[in-house]
Amino acid sequence: MPDSPISAPRGGVRIARGASPWLLPTVATAALSLARARKSGRWAAVAVPTTALAAGMLWFFRDPEREITDGRIISPADGVVQSIMPWKDGRTRVAIFMSPLNVHVNRAPLAGTVTSVEHIPGGFVPAFNKESENNERLVWHFDTELGDIEMVQIAGAVARRIVPYLPQGTKVEQGERIGLIRFGSRVDIYLPEGIDVAVEVGQATTAGVTRIDRS
């Protein structure tokens, strides 16, 4: 299992589970350079970029609390709807592009049970490229009141690691945190046949907040 989330002061934003391998060394280097900068101009020059990088990491790995929206299917990711595509089996795929500035923690689109979590090796093509469908990815299946729901976390050119939080067999609540894509990329969700899409291409989404389906 990934490391525990880093607690934040009351009213603050916690840091995502799975961030420690990147975050802790960066923050430690920044702290060391700041401490030594008081006695050395050379270390002062080092402190500026390392502190900026540490601040950026803290921002990248933020994990804010969310008030989960009521609705059958909600967005699993922060980002922008990249495409909406009918699938041969009657389902509709909604692809959400996550930039490095988005929150990287993904959430369960609806309540159910994790029936499978499959890691598929692949490349690291930029997520906006059509060939990114063959990238490194993690395929989730949830048994829900609407039947089987498939969700895919896709790595990109910058995102080189997907960190699942839950194993097969876990019961999840709608909007519950299920995993992290380090530095963003793309998340696809497949809506069952007969479910109308409520979002459109180019629309911004917020994980746990934006409703994906239409009543």
C-alpha cells in the first residue's frame, strides 16, 4: 500500500498518499539549503530553486477535501474533457485530460465494489496524443447499481507512475479516493449503454463534484 497522506494544519490541504518518494527528498533538500544559506552565499543560490521546487511539489500533490455531489456518476478526475466517444459495445467513453496543475488524486465515480485492478505496461506518449491509449495504464472495474463500470488511469509523458490506493474486493463510496497519477495525465470512464453524457468537450471537471451523466 502507498504511504499515508501527510496531514495538514487545521483548515489546510493535506498531501496525497503516494507523494512521499518525490516530495520528501525535495523538501529535505530545500530545508538543508535554506539552513546553510545563512552562512554561505553559494548555498543561498542553491536555496532559491530548491525552495521553489519544493513549493511546486507541495502544490502538485495537494489533496483537498471535497463535498461530494449527488448524482449517479461523478467525475473521477480534475481536468478538462478531452473527448466523448461512442464505443462499439454501446458504452460511451469520456476522456478527461489532467494537466500538471490539476489535483492528481482520482476518486470513485460511484459507489460499488472494486472487482479488478489491472496494470497494463505501455509507453509514455503525451496524454493529448491519440496514441496515449497505448500508454502505461491501470484499468479499474467496479460492480455498481448500474452494472460494471470501467475506469482507466493513463500515464503520460511526465506522469510515470500510477499509485492505486485500493485492492480488488474493496467496497467504495462514491467520491472516495482510489488512486494517484503522479503529475497528471488522463482518466477515461466508460458510461453504460443508455446513460446520457452531461458534460461536453472542453468542459472543466472536478473530481467528486462534476456530474458526468444526465438524468
